[in-house]
Amino acid sequence: MNLKNYAHLFTLLLIPAFITGQNFVPVWNTPYNPMTFYVTGAILNTENLQPGDEVGIFDLDQYSGEEICVGSGILIQELINNEYLEIVASMDDGSNPSQSNGFTIGNDFIFKYHSQTHGLIENITFTFPYPGYNEGFSSQGTAMVNLDGTFQTGPYFEPVWSSPFNPMTFYVLSAQLNGLDLQAGSEVGIFDIDPNTNLEICVGAAILTGVITPENFLEIIASMDDGSLPDQANGFTPGNGFIFKYWDQANGVTQPVEFTFPYAGYDEVFAAQGSTIVDLTASTQPLEQQVISLQQGWTGVSSYLQPQNSSMQAICSPIQGELAIIQDLQNFYQPGASGNTLSDWNYKSGYFIKMEANSDLTITGLFPADKSITLNAGWNIVPVLSESAVNINDLFDGQMDKLIIVKEAIGTDAFWPEKQITALEVLLPGASYLVKMSQEATIIF
């Protein structure tokens, strides 16, 4: 394109060298028949993008149909006073017969932002402020564009209460997604199960203003149900287990969110005027399902998945007509009972379950990253954190001197080295087993 007609424009511009973005990584190393983009304006919800924010240019891979980054740049200043951002995009050179390494001539542009404050922004519209430039990908072409991006400004998670009643305070010391810290603009929501409808309700939420650290923790207030509504709860029910969720611009809602308690002595279930300290982590990997066949009577049960919703009430709801009771070595859950002490399904525990009739229990969740289990001296009820049968000798390799006996949670088969009894040789997924140790040990599935 001839730029002479716009010489007056370029004499006003102090052209900065383009800088490749850090979050948007182009698929090429050396540009081939490059196209040059001059971004003369970049707006996000009426505000200019800030230094450090990034603009990415994408196209569809002509083989896979997936989006590929063909160019990117990082702002060193706001695009005001005739400043602009120059981005070089590279054309596919055809060197890979099954994957594009650049744009395809004639395709439409796709723009994205990465904001330091709000993360990935994909809702970008663009206009061409000056006629005569390319408006689609072109070999050795030129485009001048103004960009306008939008993101949701209001909170995504909205608690069911207006004024807190017997509030509980949560202190979040860390929040990670796929191993990375949640960024400013992301949200953490706290949920409970409404005992009237058996549906999840948001009982507390907060928006991050920056990365969470122990020194810059996130405080969230959750409100207790005040009983003012006869058919629905407007807050948490004391004694119920926590349910956390994330929302961020790039991934939407992420659940389940795992939580741990770094300090002892705080509440680990909902409590009137309580407080707790938690570390949060989650993954966006696809959810899996484990279907466990349960027979009438007593059975030992466990899951190799970490449930999406760990609430025992939610997990057992589909089988509550057939379920008599589920318990571990100390606590129990019984549908409709008021004194339940087992509020959450812990994938690192096995359970005893009694059924009034045959049924299937479906666990929906994720494969846990942590498959280690610490066994205490004495009796433990152990799950099987594997999709396939596990040999006992392999599982307790290096710990055999601490093992006294492994037996079926419900049944008579056992592995008892001292007595040379090996009627039980493998542990089956979906089942649970009683293990007696002479001292503490850790096993890893």
C-alpha cells in the first residue's frame, strides 16, 4: 500500500519499535511475507489500555481450525497523542503440511487483549480509521486499526443476602488455577446447599484486586440463613461443608476448587460468627465420572476422583431413597437426620455404606494431583486412588515393616504378613479397606 497520502499522519507519530507480547506467543520465529499492523487506539471498557498490557492478533489454522497467534505486541505507553502500537504478523510459509505457522491470506482478523488488571479479553471489535489499507490478512500488507474491548464490570457471584446475619469470615491466603495465581479481576465465591431446595446458593464472594498472598490476603464475609424465608435459605447452614468456586475472564466459572487449612484451630465447616483460613487451588481439566455399583446391605466404598461438589448431601442426593447411612471411623451421614457429623466427601478417605436396595453412586470430579495418603498408627479406612487394581506389595513397598494387616472394609479377606495370610492381594477401585499400622507411614497410589 502507498503511504504517501498519509504522510501527514506519520510525521506526527513517534514510531516505537514493536515489542512481542509475553502472554500471546506467535507461532513463528522469523516473519515470512509479513503484514504490519498499526494499532492507533486500544480501549477497554472506555479506558485506554495501559503500559504492559498486550494485544494479540490471531487467525484460524487452515488445517485444524483452531486459533493461532500470528502476531503480538506489548504497550510501552497509552495510545494517545498520535502514538500507536506496531505489530508484525507472519504469513504461513507452507513448511508444515499439517499445521499453519502464520496467517492465511484473505482470512479475517481476530484481536485479543491481555490486561494486567483483567486478564484475557476476547470481546474485541475493531474499526479502520483510514481508508485504503488492508482489511483482511494480506502478504506484505498493512492495516491501521482502532480496537475496542469490553469485559464484565459487575460481580459474577452474587450472594443471596444483603445484610450479613451471624457472619462467618474467610481469610484466603492463596488462590491458584492450573498452578498459577489468580489475577486481579478474578472472583472467589463461597457456596452452600439450600436445605429447602437442595440447590447451591452463593453465601459470600469477593473480587481480587491483586494476587493473593499471606500478606495480601482476600477477606470474604459469608452470611448465615436467618430463617426469614420459609421456603428458601438466604445464607449458609451451620455445620455444612464449604463449596468454593472461581470466576475469571479467561475461563469463566471453575469448579471444584480444592481447599486446605494451613492453620489449625479455625472452623472447617460453616459456623455462626466463625472464621477460617484457607488455601485454594483448582484446575480447568475436563471433569470425569466414576460410577460405583452398590449392593443392598453394607459395602466399603471410596472414589479415585476428587468430587466437583464435595458436599456429602449433594453427592448422596441421587441415591438418598436407597441410602441408609454412610460413615467413616468417627462420623456419619444419614439422609434426613439432624445430627449428621459427616458433611463432606474426602477422596483421601474410605467409607462404610449401607444400602436399602441396589443402586449406582456416581462421583463427578477431577483426578487429584495429590495421591498420597498418610496412615496413622492403629486402624485407618483407606480408599483406592487408582482406576485399576493395585497390588498391596507394590503399594506398601518400603513400608512393609510398619504394616500389620489390610482387610476388606466389609468382608473377611485379608493380607496379614505376620500370619502369612494373603487371601487379599489387590485393592479394587471403588472399594475401601481397613489398614492397621504399627506406626505412621505414607503410601502413594
